[in-house]
Amino acid sequence: MSEDNLFSPDEERLIDEAFQHLIDSYLQTKHRKKVEIITKAFQFARQAHKGVRRHSGEPYIMHPLAVAQIVCSEIGLGSTSICSALLHDVVEDTDYTTDDIKNVFGPKIAQIVDGLTKIAGGIFGDKASAQAENFKKLLLTMNDDIRVILIKIADRLHNMRTLDSMQPRKQYKIAGETLYIYAPLAYRLGLNQIKTELEDLSFKYEHPAEYRDIQEKLNFSREELNNIYDEFTAPITEKLDELGVKYKMFGRIKSPYSIWKKMNKNNLTFDEVYDILAVRIVFDPTSPDKEKSECFDIYLALTKIYKSHPDRLRDWLTNPKANGYQALHVTLMSNSGQWVEVQIRSRRMNDIAEQGIAAHWKYKDGSSYEEDETELTHWLETIKEILEDPQPDSMDFLDTIKLNLYSSEIFIFTPKGELRTMPQGSTVLDFAFTIHTFMGTNCIGAKVNHKLEAINYELKSGDQVEILTSKSQKINPEWLDFVTTAKARGKIKQILRKEERANQKFGEAIFHEFLEKEDMQIDSDKMERICRLHGMNNRDELMVALGQKKIILGDAERNIIKGESESWYRRFWSSFSSSSSKDKDKDSSDNSQSSVDVKKTLIINDMDMHKYTFAPCCNPVPGDAVLGFVDEKGHITIHKRKCEMANKLKSGKGNRILTVEWQIENSLFPVSIYIKGLDSIGTLSKVTDVISGKMNVNINKLVIESKKGLFEGTISVMVHSLGDVDTIQKELKKIKNITTVVRKEE
């Protein structure tokens, strides 16, 4: 940011217009009209940020004004929140203190501003060690005042809307952090519209080419989609008017991010995503107590016009989502042969879907519309449980939280018929831990619908589950591979850490006895070489392995300690690590051992590519949008920007992210291509002719499976660049009877 003495008259006029727009929006709400205190907060913030500009060059006060506008218009909060939004950067960026805010605006606004200041600058600061702690602060504010996190989400939304002015490396970090944490938070708090925009903006900056491609295809398809909508809704309009329903109906086009996510998840092309168009009906019930029954009346009217999909009815009326979402979703077959999803909501349900938790407050105050918020309360209790279990690794902590932020719900019954809500994908073991830690640690299986199932059995909505236990059962580290809930993962890790500490203590005793017996002394250099000998990262890991009897001390360790093979080890490890340590930056701002300047762009060429690891989780090739991650030892791993692991790294360790450019010409990289089509004689031969004959590319592996007249399979090849991949895909698509050709995400 830079400082000027004055803003231009045009800029001053823009500021005044933005504030007037905020006041006009506020006056249109049902909140008590406290214009005076909002004006006072604006004047205070304007003076505090006087002369300061954002990275984009605009006056800084435009940012808190925009955040306040989102808080008012898009989240639906009142004067306290609007004032807090206007003041949210004052304590962090100026000489004013929380006490100054308290003296002028009172304790409640000061408390919210203080909460926002504690988590300022994004969820994570520049120091890796503070990441988990900062996120804990963010979540703990929920218990003090949920408005803190709602304003923070508004702040992040405006930052995402104005991300153009940031450097690419910063864009990746902020977009990754937004997609990994803020969008799920918005979803869990019921802010579906904001969640969708955060996802799309993150997608736009992380994968600009794919974003543009989908947007162009959507624009090209818009006229066709409008025609489908008009044709599909005409008889519905006629029927609802006949019934005397007071309603609004409009089309909803699937967001670019949702389309891209579905394409990647199901190996689909854009044309194969059939549910791009949905129809939403928002109606006014004749009375509050008839709201649900009238939803079903509309549903029945629709099924008399169109055939419904038997497996696609979603009843969120009787069992609302944990974030309060209620609606009836039905998928109908149009006259043109396309499935179209219809969402039926009352006006109240629609407000809650768009404004989330703020809309719950709007419909309270003794109204018969008052909602039971036990599910949200239950979720906040789950967050508390996670916070009470100290996670030694910030990435583990993030993963645990993420599992509980962004999952659909299923409904499970106990043997006594009590209803429990679980995240989709939960297993028998997850359910056991929700009942009691003892049940989880001693679980050996369950009777699911009176049938015996293993502890890793994935539960389905409506299952009745009776947990079976045995006192001889012990916690197994492999359990972490299939449990999904935060409580189960947290308890398993807690017990494993306790066992690890016991093994470490036992290992220390074994090692001490070994040294005493041989009358030897050991220094840190020799200990490091013993760790390397066994592939351990540090002394603690070595001691745990000793305690578990996975390592037996003998001649190799004795020789290292006595120095008999010291020269050999020195030669080996110096040659191994010289390439990554010769340029070591001793003044690294994040106190890491990285030898790489994370502010610069990394150029990968044929000569140096052996220095880097190309992540096997996503198998990047030249031409892919990629980033680099620098670990604690200075080693760099290259990931695709859309890789799930890259998203985690951007969220948890964004200060170690590098922008990367390719300058590769001759090297080969592995790629897997998924193909699907009609099974016919000669198709496989044509596939191999295209790849080996026409493209002159070697096939490393070919796996094809045929079933019921269809085939699908994976071809693994070595390519020079993304251009080779695109050419192979285009040529394969020309083969008759092949319906799908997509690059497979590992």
C-alpha cells in the first residue's frame, strides 16, 4: 500500500456513493434503523484509513465499505455487524486500539472487531508454525459471536473479487486457502450463494484456462438452455397458476466449478454433464403450518406433468441438512429427453438457503417458523471436540476440520430407534466413536440391519446399527485409512500418540543400554547418520521403531558410532545433498532450511529436472498449470495446481509455494488416459494403431475391461508435453464407437 495526502475529487465521490448505496440497502431491510451509528462508524474508518490505498490503487476505505455491503445485502445482518465490517481493519492497520473502538462504539462492536483482528490477514499468517493456532482462533470465535466468522467470510469474498492485483503466487495461496477452508465454512453456515461464488473465483485464479473454456461453452449453450427452460416450464406455469399458488420460478445454471469438479470426478466431458440446468420454484405458503404439505402438493402436481427419476428424490424437508437447508428436490424427464432437477422451496427456505444462519435469526422471535438448530449446535460441539484435542501437525488439524466442514449427511438409527446424523461416507467404526470412546476403541464390527458387517463397512442413510465390542480389541493405525469423522480420527490419533510415547520411552532405554554395553558416546552427527541408515526423519522416530522392535541394533550402528565408516558416510551424503544445499539462503524469513527463494519463479528445464520430484498423486507434464512446494529440507515437489494435495499445501503452508514455468523439450513424463465406449471388434486394434503407429508413442500399460456390450479402460503412455496428451485424445475421439476419452487424474 502507498500513502497519499489526498484522494482526487472523483475518488471522494466514489466513496460517498458507495456509502450512500450501503445506507439505501440497509434502509430496505427489516432491521431496526440505526443509520446514525453506521454513519459514525463510516466516518471513523474513513478518517483512520485516510490517504491509504489498496494494492489495486483504489482508496482503502472502499474495501471495508464493500465488506459492509456484503454483510448487509448478501448475508442480511444488521447495524452491529455493518459497523464491525466498516471498522474491521482499523485496529490491525492503524494506530487505533480495541479500547478506542470500545469507548466510541461500545463493548459488542469492540468484541467483534477484536475477534476479526485476531484472525486478520487470512486464516494463516506467513509463519508455518502459527497456521493451526490461527485457524483455532477463527473457530473459537464461533462460540463468542458467530457474526465474527460471517464478517470474515464477507471480507474473504471481497478479497477474492479483487484478486487481480495480486501476484500469481499470492493468488494460488489465497485461492487454495479459500477453496479448502472458506468455501466449506460458508457452506456449513448455510451461505450457499457465497459458497458457490468463492468456489468459482478460486477456480478462476487456480485454473484460468479450464475456467475460460467452461465459461465459453456455457455462453455458447445459453440459448439452447433458455429454450429448454422455456419449453420445460410452460406446462408447470400453467399448472401452478391453475392451483392458485403464489410463486416465482427461475432457472439455475450449474456453476463452472461444479461442472469442472463433476467432469474430473466422473471422467466426463462437458457434453456428458447432463444436469447443467435446474429449475427453482420459490412459493409463499398459505399459512406457516401448511408449508411442508404445500411443498409436496407442488411436487405431486409436477409428477402429473413429467415422469420423475425414481432414485433422485431428495427430501430435505423432514430431515434438513446440518446447515439448516430445507427443500424438496425432484429430477424430471423433459419432453426433449433430458433430466432436469427441480428444487421446491418456500420463501423462508429460500432465504435460509441464501443467507444461512442470519436468516434463522430473521424467522425467530416467537414465530411459528422458528427452526430447531440442534444440528448446527451439534456441529459446533464437534468443532469444540477437535479444538480440545491438540494436533501436533497443522496439516492433520486442517484435514480433520475439513472432514467435518464439507460433507453431506446420512441418518443412522440406534437399536432403540434413536436417530443420529453422520457425515456421508461414515463407517461402522465412525458410528461407534460417536456413541462412546470405549465403543470405538473396542469395536470389532456391527449388526447393520441385523446383518454382521466389518468395522470398515460404509453406512447408508436409514441403516440401523448395533455396535459389537471386545475387550481384547486394540487400536490399529490402519483404522485411520477408513474413518472419516473428526471425533474418530482424533481419538484414534490420541491413543496412537500415547502408545508412541510409551514405545519411544522403551526405545530410549534400549538405545541407552546399547551405548552403555559398548561403552560408547554419540553426538548429533552420528545420530543423524543412524537415522538415515534406517530411513528415519529424526531421533524420536528411531526410538519409536526401536521400542516397537522394528529395528534391532547391531554392527552397522556400532560402526557408525565408533567412526569406522564415517568417511564413507560423509562422501555418500555430501554428494547426495550438495545440489540442494550449495545455494542455501541463511536469511530465510520463515526460518526454514529451504535453499529456494519462494518469491521467484522456478524454471524447470531438461538439465535440472532431476533435482525435482514430480508428484505421483497428479503426474504433472510440461504444459500443465503447476506449482512447486519447498519442504523443510529445501527439496521441491511439483504438483498440478488442481491436485487435492496441492490444495492442502496452499492452505496450510502457502508461504512455501513457488510459481513454476516449464522449459522442457526432450524429457518424457507418464500419463494415464481413460477411454470408454461400445465394445466392438477391432476397436482395441485401432486404439493401439493411433497411439503406437500414428503418434509413435510407447504404451507402458493397457488395461481394458468389457461388460454388457461396453468397454472401459486405462492406457498409460510416456509423453513430452500436454500438447501430446491433447493430440492423443483428439485422435482417439475420432475412432468410431469410442464415447469418452479423458486424461485420468491419479
